Amino acid sequence: MGSRKKTQTVGYRYGLTVHMGVCYGPVDQVQKILADDRDAYTSTVTSTQTVNINKGDLFGGDEKEGGLRGQMHIQMGDSIQTPSPLLTAQLGTNIPAFRGVLGFVYKGIMSANNPYLKPFSFIVRRVLSGWQNGLWYSSKALINGRDANPAHIVYECLTNSDWGMCYPTASIDDANFRQVADVLYNEGFGLSLIWAQQSTLESFLAIIFNHIAGSLNIDPRTGLYQIKLVRQDYDPNSLPVFDQDSIVELVSYQRAGWGELVGEVTVKFTDPVTFEETATTVQNLATIQAQEGVIPQVISFTGITSAELASRVAQRELIARSSPLAKVKIKVKRKAWNQLPNDVFKFSWPKLGITAMVMRVASVDTGSLDSGVITIEALEDVFGMPANSYVGQQGNEWENPLQPPAAAPYRLFREVTFLEMVRTLSPADLSYIDPDDGFPIMYASRPGAGYYDYTLRIDGADVDQGDHCAVAVVSDGLDKEEFTTLILSVNDSSQVTVGEYAAINDEYVRIDSFNDLTGEITLARGVIDTVPHEHPANSVLFFGDGANTVDQTASPIGAFLQAKVITRTGMGTLDPVMAPTDTLMIQARHNKPYPPAKFRINGEYLPENTTGPITIIWNGRNRIIQDRNILDQTEASLMPEDGTTYTIRIFDQANVLCRTLTGLTGTSYTYPLDDEVSDCGGMQTHITVQLFSVRDGIESYQYHEHRFGREYEYDLGYGFNFGGSWGN
């Protein structure tokens, strides 16, 4: 008889049903499910449902530690949630629904060759859901599509009656909270944090305010909770003044020494993709040089998930830690009854040579009513430093690398073109633009190193913050026919992009080549809605594509706007009085047809003299067809917009208009000699021709123009011959 072959067991797969409660619910969405820090399920879930997980090789397959193969029932935690069918199958129907808790029930294979449960983790977003009394200020709750507005976090921590502080909403200064929410939203200052309840809510709120540089105060006038942010949001001239008339006692005054300063700040934040901790570092080279070494400091802001925001916060912290700021402790009369942490005031003390130093309150001790004295500890405000005035200050050899803000030396205040609209707006948004409106745009250069950005102020109101653009000075003048020139220098050559546009005076050009070593630059002339112009030596070329500021508020045709560029450095912002004023009249430029291109007279672009009839030719342009393309003057003719015609104006030798030819629909026109003589009153030594587009009565933003000499041939016996029969 033969023997039966025995089967051999080489390992086991392990499975179970597990119920995991994660956090308070409901939540907006579950973005990812991980096991042992590996992606188990990556599709976004926004409602209670069961999903299949089929990752049998997640931990290496059967030859190693197996993987997951089963079902995950996701319970979002809403108020109508029912018991999980995966749980009732194991425990029966007499179990709760676990409403108000985000839960996960997994049933299936968990591993192979390893009886230990791999740890699960979950990436969850909760910003809009779970509010007890409805979402407060919904339009500003979500920042960057993933983070919560810190003002909303604070609001819910104060008012939630399940896990929060249970304060009524009436105890919140709603207007103040909304204003703070607007500021943080505009800054892109969203946070993603977990409060695990191992710490108090007070300590959690302290983490929030440490991130955003702010504090929670109770307004002594209203008794309402307010948030105060540390921002440059004050007018130094309107601040209260504490001096010898109001200060009972100067308890202490000291200024940080160089040995106490930090020259390098590293901010730790959370990578939004991997959710791992990462870092960004900034340095103050002047402080490092003065100390002859690097004194670093590492700060954890793990609620930040944006590298750009982390860099800005690192710069904020560096400015505060690398500047030799003054500290003061004063006892003040009841005049300071309304001072709160992070409020600002001006401090004057002639004995120390201090006049109107802007200070920010660090702490306030209101004392007792019978004493009538309030004790304030304050720190010199980093944003208020430009307004400080020091009298009799002892000099030293150190030169501050941070200079007081100065005006932007080069500015170009223009109206947004159709090309810029197409590049920044969706077709749907573009369709909502009123054809009779216009939008101003500012290009402004950086005054020097250490300048952050600037605020564009139009008609006295701040409209937006903008980045400085690179500029270059053209060494020689440019005539209408030149394409290549030399530039003296570029303050940031990284902003010079071949193929993009730049602006010089009232002409847009395309950058076709640039040699940073020799300074040679080649330009395509008269692009977008402009034509070639003459430019004198030392004209400024603005590389403003992507580095500009646009007022998003529409202005009607004929509106006259006045703009100021308010620059900002580590020492503060420019006094608006010191900022030059640039003006602009709105023409709804984006709605004007593009002018024709390749303007030629008798086959030449800019002839000095001509003989015989005048033949004018051109190429059509179409802003709609061109879309985002920046065509030069020589490129092929395009079918113009519907309703577009061309107009030619003829001026005599005295520059008096003598003929207007309208309604032209082709791409050429010949002006006979006899018409010239008839229209202009005889023979002319010089004549001027203008050419432009017209669509439905709207003229192109610019027109071609050329003045040239006229030469006439003699016909012996008959006088002059103009190619016709004049003079017989």
C-alpha cells in the first residue's frame, strides 16, 4: 500500500473585528486610512458607509507579515447614525450607535505570520461639521482647502458645551472675531491641530495664539471676549502716550544685548502630503556677523501645513528675536485702564532720551481700586520701530542692515489688459466682467535689500499686498524698429523669463532672449494691445509678469484713480505721506480691440520719404483668438473680431487733420495722389498717417503713426506729375 502525503502548515493568517473610536464627530471627511503608516485606503469619504480594503500585501504579503483584506465601516458621527452592521453581526443589536463619535469598524484579515495588531491611523478633516449651533461665519472657516481658520477654532473652544468651555455666544465680540477671521483668511493662516484632551483647553488655546501671534482678552468696556493679533494694523499718531505726566514710576527699562539675540530661527511644521514633521530655516546675517557665530533657536509650529506660511512665520519670529528690543515695566495712572495684552502705546521718557517709542503690552496688572495704579510690562514693537525717535543716543560702530522703508523708485500704474484677465480668470468669471469697467494694476520695484512687499493704496484705501517686480534700465534709447538693446542691470534676473511680457513706458514687449552676463536683451516690440514706440535712454523695463498688484474692485470708464505704493521692511511701513502718487484714468482697456500689426507704408515700416500714391498695409489682430498668446508685430494676420473695421487718418505738413478714412475691412488701402492734394490743399512737404482698429464704435487702445517726407516728380511741359493728371 502507498502512503498518504501530509500537508504542511507554513504560517497563519490572522483576522478579527475591531472597533476604533477616533474623535468627536461628525467630521467633514476622512481623507486617508493608514495601517502601520502605510496607505490602506486613499479615497475621500464624506458620509457614513462601508468600504472594501484589498491590500493583502500591505505588510509584505504571506511571505512576510501579510496585509489587510476586509471591510471598513466608517461612521462619521452624525446625529442620525445607526449601529454598525459589522458590530451587530458580532455583538447583536443591543449596542449603541456611538453618535457624536467618528468610528471605524474593521472586519477581515489583519496580518500573516504575526499575531499582533498593526496600528491604524486616520487623516481626517473637521472644519465645517459638528458645530452645535450651526457653523459660524461659514465663508471664512476653511483656509487653503484643508486648514481651519484659527478664529473659528477659538470660537468653538469657547462656546461648545460638550467638550468646550460652555460660554454663551453672547459673550463673544462677534464683530471682533469676524475681523480677526478676515485677517487670518487673507493671510492664508490656517491651522490643522489635534486636541487630545490630555492637556487643558487653556493650554491648547495658548498653542493657537502662539501660532498666530495673538491673545484672548476680555474687553473691559463690554465684558466680551476679543482676539488681539500682533500685526501692523495701527496708526502711530492715534496711539495713547504714556510719559512723565501719566507714569507714576518707571520700574525698569532694559534693552537686549547682542549676546542675547538669535541669529537663526528654525520653524518645525507639518508636511501636508506626508504629515511628517519638516522644517524651514531663516537667518539674520547681520546678527550672525555681529556675534561672530550662529545662535540658533528651534520653534515648533506643527499646526502649520504650508511651507510658504511656515517661512513667513519663521521670518516673523526671527525679526522679533534678532532685534535688540527694549523692555519696560511701568506703573501708570488709571489712564491705562483699557490697556490689554498686545495693545500698543507710545512711551516717552526724556531722561533716557526716548521720545514716542512704540511699545506692545505683554502683561497688565490692574492692581486695586484704592491704589489707582496699573502695572504694565511691555516690549518695543517690532512693527513700530520706524516711528521711534531716540534723543542723545550713544553711537556705536554697528550699522543696522534693516533700513527705514523708502518709496519704490520705479512704478508703473496701468490698467489690466485682456491678456492678463484671460490668464487669471476662468471663462465663467471672465463672462461676468462688465465691458465698461476696468481694473488698475501696479508694477513697483524693490527699493533695496530687506524689503518684504508693499501695500497698494488707491484713493486712500488699501486694496491688496503685492510683490516687487524686477526692473532694468535701458542704457540706450530704443526707436520703433530696434529689437536688441543693452540694459545696465537687473535687480533680480530670476524674474526675467524668456517668452513672457514686460512693460516699458506705455508699450508691452515680449522677452525673446536675455544674456545675464552681457546685459543684452532681445525684445519683440508692440505686443498685446500696444504698438512700437520710441523710448529715450534710461527708460525702465518692468518685468511685471507674475509680480504685480491688481485692484480686484472694478472701476467705471472715466474714473480717475490715485495710487500709492506703501513699502514694508523689518522696521515698519512707509509713511503714506512719503509715497509718491501715481494716477490713472480708466478706459475699460480690456474691452478695446487690439490694434493692427505690421504697419507698412509703400512696403516699408518707417520710410523717411515716399513718392507717388500712399499704399498702407497691415495685419489683423484678434484679442479673443490670441487668448494667452503674445504675438509680435510680424506674425501672420488674424481674422479680426466681429464688427471690427480700420480707420486711417491723414494729417498735412502742419499736422492738421485733412482726411479720415473709416469702415475699412481689408488689410490694405491706397491713398491716391489726387486725393492727397485735394484733401490736404495741395502739395505737402511732409504728411502723417495714423492707423487703428474700431469695433462697434470702440477704438483700439493705441494706434500706429508715422510722419514722412513727400517727393514729387517733374513732368516737363506740364508741371508736376503725381502719378495722376494733376497740373495739366
